[in-house]
Amino acid sequence: MDVWLWGATALLVGIAPCGWIAIRASRADALVALELAGTVATLALVLLSEGFNRASYMTVPVALAFLSLVGSLLIARFLGRHL
């Protein structure tokens, strides 16, 4: 294992507290945890792509970055009255 894979592993472990907060906290805090989990997952996938030396694996994190932003904005829009 190289440094890229160790970093990806550390980031993936960091998603667990985001899930805990998303389940147990208020709706506004859960939305923030969801956005943070999307960012951490995107960075972990970028590190995995570098760790495996595959440039073709970079398309998934690029798509995830866009989709997690759009998804968070849609959830904020639908929960706007309740936040």
C-alpha cells in the first residue's frame, strides 16, 4: 500500500461520523453532514484513483462532485420549510 491508499482509507473512516450525525441530529445538521460526506467520498475516490494509477477511474469522483452538490441543493430546497 502506498500513501494514496492510506489517505483514502483514512477519509473513508471519516464518513462514519457523518452518517452518525445525519441519523441522530436535526435536519439542518443532517444536511451539513450529508454535504460533508459527499465531499469526503469524492476526495477518497480521487485518492483511490491515484493509488491504483488509473486515470480512467477519475470520472467517477468528477461525476460524484457534481451530483452531490446538486443533490444537496435539491434536498435543501425540499426541506426549506422545515429547516
